[in-house]
Amino acid sequence: MRSVSIFGATGSIGESTFDLIRRGGGAEVYRTVALTGGRNITRLAEMARELRAEIAVTAHEECMPALRDALQGSGVEVAAGAGAIADAADRPVDWTMSAIVGAAGLVPGLRALRHGGTLALANKESLVTAGPLLMQTAHDFGATILPVDSEHSAVFQALTGEDRSCVERVIITASGGPFRDWDAERMATATLAEAVAHPNWSMGQRISIDSASMFNKALELVETREFFGIDPEKIEVLVHPQSIVHALVGFCDGGIMAHLGPADMRHAIGFALHWPSRGPVPVERLDLARIANLSFQTPDEKRFPALRLAREVMEARGLSGAAFNAAKEIALDQFIAGRITFPQMAVLVEETLAQMARRNDLSRDAANLDDVLQADAAARRTATEIVGAW
């Protein structure tokens, strides 16, 4: 029986993973070790009961009593807090889904790699903040990392069996989000509800806003560099409103291999779950005649400066990725709280990076986890101070 854990089980990726495991036989086929979530205690308990998990962990210690009550008599162990989530990652499993949003997913992902299984990585922030450390840990412990972002799963599949030295370009696509056709003046007044209203994908609040600002795509640029070792100048972004083509890989003979699929994360999750084989996944089958047209356009980096900032981060390397992500998370918090406008998120991230660069806080390599966490904390402090001064 294959053993699995899902970190971030109650989020959109976690729900899709749960759906695939349930459809694939649930507790009769998979031994579920750990499920973790946030404040949606009722749903976390439902999942833990159905999959007969060994342990369910909430990130919030104040939610521990509610989780204990919800799982009373189930035989499922209960824990709470960031430390408990990291400890749950120490429990060996064959396959781990890393779907905790933000930098909080880094430590559990690193801990999971140490037992040499497969890490299905939906937490892009891990590679952005500590890509070399994550990849080296996987190498040292004989673990496998499989990308679960739809774009990087597409690139991974296109590169299977190919000589990477023959790759000329990697193109990841972006829907453009809800503000794709908005001018800068209108974007300056964008509301939280408007930013969350993604036209194609069903996602959580934070990633939907990141998509609207293209910070999500900016993180994916850095993730492409770190996961595949592709030179930054070979990585491109195209706006593709239909979200059917997830990525394209161009080779030295002029050929381009494209990966097409529906806007359903269960495809990429299912690929990682069944890898190295392909298994059935209950997603819509494309009707290209009905779709009829696929369109592409160059993104406007003036309206979406996150893409430019990502290229600067890839050029700078060192601890810039950790600072970039941390500043982005603070900017997102501030926008959600109504303290800054939508365009000010990018301004805040850029000013945070500039201040830290002037202090020479970013030049050294991310040699270990402490370096990454210190840069993360420094960026959060700096960003918060900047907002306080505005």
C-alpha cells in the first residue's frame, strides 16, 4: 500500500489531491500518514476520517481543541502549530504533496525530502527562496521532486527524454488574470473582490491576487530557473487568455513542443501522483474544434512590474529570492488589509529589495536554512517599516 501525506490539505491544491486519492481507492489503496491545514477544522477532520490519516495537524494552535473534538473517537492523532507540521513531515512516506502557501511550506518540504520519497511540489516559494538548498537536499537523500505548478509540470513533461543542452527557450504562459486588459489608471483603483475574480482558474484568495498582479508568474520565472537550471535569458512569459497551453519548450532544431490541457490542477497533480507511469485523471478532454482559437501576446511589464523584478532577482541570485518572496507576502497582506493599493504591492517589493541591497543583505549565497530564514525575516521587517512610513 502506497503511503502519502498532504501538507495544505484544505487549500485548493490539497482538495484536488484529496479528490484524486479518494477516486483512486482512498483508504483501501493509500495509507495516509499526515494531513495538515489551517482554520478549516471541519474540512480537515472530514478528510482525516475518510482517509484514516495517522495524524491531522492545524497550523493554528488555538484551533487545536476544535480539531481534537472533531476527531474524537476516530483514532487520528491531533497536533497544532508550525513545529507540529514540520514534525509531521519527518514521518516517512512514499509521496508527499507540498501545498502549503507561502514561505511556510519550505521547512516541511525540506524535512520531507530527508526520507528519500517523492515530493510533489506545489509550493513554488520553496524554490524561489531556497532553490539550491532544496535541490541539494533532494540529491543528498535520494529523493525526487516533481513540479505540480501546471506550467512546470508541462515543462517537465516536454523535457522527458530530451537533451537539455538542446533547449533554446522555455515559455511559460499566463492567463493575464482579471486585469489583463485594464489600463494603469483603472488598476490603481482595483478592489480586493476584483483581484480575486480569476477568469479561468478556481484558486484560493492569495494565489488569485498573485495571479492578478502577475507576482505568481514572477515566482514561476524564478522557479523555472531553479528547478530546470535554465539560463534566465532563455525563459519567457506569454499571456495566453485561454489557459489551454501551459508551457512550450523550444529546441535547437527550431521545433517547439507544447503541452496542452484543461484549466484543472488535477492534471498536474495526477501526473505527479502516478509518475513515472500515467494514470487516468478525471479532467475534461479538450475539444480543439470547439475551442477553435488560441491567442498569445507579450505581457506589459509596465503594468505588471513583478515580471521585471523577477528577472532582476534571477540576475542577482544569492538571498534575493528569499527577500523577494517575503516582501511579496507582506505586500499581499497589506493589500488584503486595505492599507495599500493594488499597484503599491510592486512598489513595496521593489523598495524592499533596493533597501536590502544597499545594506548588502542579499549578496551572500543561501548556504543553509538559517540564511534563508534570516533574509526572509529581514525582508518582512523592512517591508513593514516602509509601509509604516508611507
